[in-house]
Amino acid sequence: MRGANILFNLITFIFVVLTLVVLVYALAIAGGMVEPPFLAPPTDFPTPTLVDELGEELPTPFLPTFTPSHTPEPTATPEPSATPPPPTPEPTEPPTDEAAPEGGGVEQPGESGQDGVGSAALAALPGFTATAPPIMTPRRSPTPTITLTPGPPPTSTVTPTPQGPPPSTLSPFPFVVQPGTPLLRDSFADGTTGCTWQGLAGTVVDQRGEAVVGVEVRVSGDTIGEQIALSGTDTDYGPSGWEVRVSGAPGAGRYTVSLWSGGRAVSPVVEVQFPGTCAQNLALINFVQTRTF
């Protein structure tokens, strides 16, 4: 037990000494008395000097440097593809010379042997027949021909313009029927009311609506011959009123009315159809003057 304590104390003493040595060196480095690293080998190399005997400069020792380089990654190598072998030409027999040897004598043994060996060697060699490649002759496609057929020359059509004033669209008569007439209704004038009368009546006015009197009103139909009344003779229908009785009771019938002056018609012919009822026993027809006559 005592020996173990001595060994432990000895080890502790050694570590204390080493700690003091390290501490001293650290203080020396911190104080600038020792330049670190004090155990590294010198890195200064002697500068080249001139030798008196040779008069040459000593070369500077070569120090290799290592520069890292990029190593390319390996790439996949394409596998060789199987290529079919070219066709082997068939050997052809060379032509043999069957001519008799010159001199007409017996062939020499040496010469005949050499010729036989040469012929056999030539026969064993494969023969090649040169075949010219096919010649492709270009063919020119025919160029389509476009034939232009001249058509008829364009013609201009001139429509003649009529000379003079445009044709008139007015009525050939100076009087026309007022819009809204003829009008069938029940009679309202004195002596015509009820179902004991049937007739035609109306007025004749100019462009300003003033009465035009003295114009003949001619009426004809199924139950009567032609009857004439003058405008302005029946003021129950207005200052230029007129009236023609055609029957003593309502009845179906067809009648025509027109204006006349100076022996000629001055209005178109108006046709009236009575239905034969008491509610429509009067046909009102008004005429309007559009121009002088």
C-alpha cells in the first residue's frame, strides 16, 4: 500500500513539472522572448550566390506545387452495335494460257514446275469482278402548261336617264275619296231614321276643307237606275252635302258612286255593298278636291 502511494506521488510530481514547463514557455511566447513555433524546422532557403571560380548563379531549388484539378465524371460508353459482315465475293477462275511453249521442244523440268506452282497459286486466289455502279439518270418532270383563254371583254351598260320631269304619281282625277270612307252606319238625317230607308250621302270639299257645291253625284245600282244629285243640296250632312235614296227598307245590294263635271268624270268610281241591316242602311262617301279642274 505504501508503494502504491509513492508511485502515485511520483506521477503527480511529473505532471506538475510538465505543467510548470508549459506555463514558462507560454509566458516566454507572450513576452516576445521566444518566437513561435520554436520547434518547427526553418523555412528560409538560402538566396543564390555567385561562385568566384565559375561566375554562375546557383539554381533555385525546385519546390513542387500541387494544384487541385477537377476530375470529370465518367460517362456511359455506348455499346458497339453489331454490323453485318460484308458479302464475300465468289472466286472466279482466271483464264489459262493453253498456247504451246515456244521452241517446239520438251519443257524443262524446272520451268514446268514453277509454272504449275504459279498456276495453282493463281487459281487458289479469289477473283473479283469489277461491276460498274448503276448510273442514275435524272428525269425532269414535265412542267404543266397553263393556257389562258381570253374571255369576252367587259361591257359597260349605260342606262339612259329619261329627260324631262319625273312622271306624276297623282290621281288622274281632281277629286279623290276621303280616307275612312265609304262608311256604313245607321241613318241619322231627318226623315231617314229607322228601318224604312236606305241610301247614300256625303260631302264634297276642296283642299282647305271648304264646300264645293254644284258638282254632280251620279249613283247607280241593283234597285235603281242612274240617279243624279248635286253637292250642296242636303245640308244635313254639311254645306256641300248630298243624298240619294235607293230603297224604302234595308236590303242587300251593290251600288256605284262617282263625281261628274262638264260632261266628264272628275273622281274615281266608288263601289258600295249594303249588308241589308238597319244598323248599316246609310253609306257615307266624302270627296276631296286635290287640284283645279
